[in-house]
Amino acid sequence: MYKRRLSFSLIILIILLFSSMLTQAQTTPSVSPVFECVLYRADGTYTLYFGYNNNNSVSVTVPIGTSNRFNPAPQDRGQPTEFLPGRHRNVVAINLTTPQTMVWALTNRSGTGSVNPPNQSQYCAPSTSTITLNAQTMSQTQIDLAWTAAADTVSYNLYQQTGSTWTRIGSTSDLSFQHITATCSTSYTYAVTTVGIPRTLNGVTFQPESNPATSPQATATTHVCNPADVTLSAILNGASQVDLAWGATYADVYDLEVQVNGGDWTLLLDNTTTTAYQHTDRACGTQYSYRISAINSQTTTLSAPASVNTAICAPAAISDLTATPNGQTEIDLSWTAVNGAESYRIETFNGTWN
């Protein structure tokens, strides 16, 4: 009689325990494990990466055990027990020395990871987390790139960003690269990616590579272009004023010089940022030539000269005019020639000059 009661009690206990586990399985929200990728390491070992997707609006807690375990054992491989809402990548990394298949059983779902997955996207590129990329401007057309090393990397690819597009500009196994086809006065954004050990899948050989958009980046601007398109105009304004105007691209400041009748050049304005000037009180009968030096941190570019000629000077007044009678009907006039006079006009006065 005692044995029957014990057996009956044991059956009831088993039923209650199974019912509790079933209830827990039914009430625990579902979290999906995800096999992310496998990384082939340089030393011949492998690392399997797993993540998860929690579509619930709240965190889900699943202790290590039947509903949160890895197979083969040990069932605890460092996986989380609290699962935040949303998609979370690479939360578990399992290092293997020999090829294996790992299964993560989580709630009522499972994710299977292998060292030989069927898709190229499931082969990891080496991590870029240890890389720091530096870009140094060397000239108007060269930017030097240098970066720190990343483990398990066969080579590195260099990319240049144009808008939202990344264009590969080089590949190297070194830790430096020279971009020597750059354009002056231009800002460039670069990225360096890691390239992993070659793999062959379905007869196609490929190398896992990190995404340039999420890889280490750096920006640099080439040195300013030489001053160009230097223009200068000189316009005579009245008898004694010259109006000057000038301009150039990539110029920071200007020097303005003047030359009088082909003589030496004389500085009028030094390191000015203005682009106009009025040269007043100019002498008559004189040629004035002007030139502009457009200056920036790289070099100086000269303009072509611009010249004007002021009006011919009026002759000086005659100071020694003499009138000598010669008979009853003639008066002889004489004077000393005046420099610059091309001809003379004789007037008489008889109440008025005519």
C-alpha cells in the first residue's frame, strides 16, 4: 500500500513539473538566435559569431539551461541571459581549433553555425576595431595615408568617398598608402578596409572584406591651388586719374605695382585684400603701366601689365614775344620756341581778340 502511494505521488510530481516547464515555455517570449559569420584566423583557428533578434518591445530574460544553451557542450559559451529588444550582432564569439558545427538553442528557436557556411556573407572580414587611420596632406596633389594593423588581415583596401559612393583607389599589404592623383584645394574622405583569408565556395574564390562605410575613416584637404585667372584693367578717368580693378582665383592678398614710362616697377599697394584702386594726380603726357601679384601660401602669380597714356601736356606760355614795326604796313613778331608746341596761333586785339 505504501509503495502504491509513493508511486502515485511520484507520478503527480512529474506531471506538475512537466506542466510547469510547459507553462514556462509557453509564456517565455520568443528570441531568435542568429549565426552571423565565421572568421578564419591566421593561426589556422576559427571563430564563430552569433547574435540574436528580439522582436518583443521589452527585454527577455532566459537563464542558461534548457532554453538557452549551446550544443555540443558546454552549454554555457558566454551567451547573454538578458536579451534587449531589437537586432544585436556578434554577442557571442566561440573560438575553435578544429572544424565544428555549433547550435545555439534559445527559447523555442535555434541558430546553427559552421566553419563552412553556404553563403559568402557568412564569412567574416577581420575586425577593424584596432585600426586608426590618419591622413596627412603633403602637397597640392598628394595625401599620405597610414594606419595601425588589424589581426588576421591579409591585405588592406583604400577607398575614397564621393557623395555616398565609395571608390577603391588602392590595395596593399603595408600600413601606408600615397594618394598622389589628388586635386589641389580639395577635401577627401578615405576609408581603409580589412581583407581576410581567401576562401572558395561553389568554385568561386573570394576574400571577406569589411565595409568601407563602417570601416575607419579620415579626412584631409590638399594644399591650395596656385593663384590663377589673374585679371587687371586700367582705365583713364579724366586727365589725371587711372581707375584700376583686378581679381584672381585662390588668391589671399595682392601687390599692386606701377611703372612710369618704362622705368622701374614701384610698389603701390602691399598685401592688400582690396580689388580696386584709384591712382590720382597723374602727370600729363606720361605712360603708366600696372601689374598685380596674386599671392597665397603656395606661390605668387603675376598678371599681364595694363597700360594707359595720360593726355598730352599743354605747352607753356610764350614769355618773350616781341613786335617790331617794319614799314607802314608790317609788324614783325618773334618769340622763342616752346617745348612741346606743335604749332602756334597768332591773335590780334582791337577791342576783342581775334
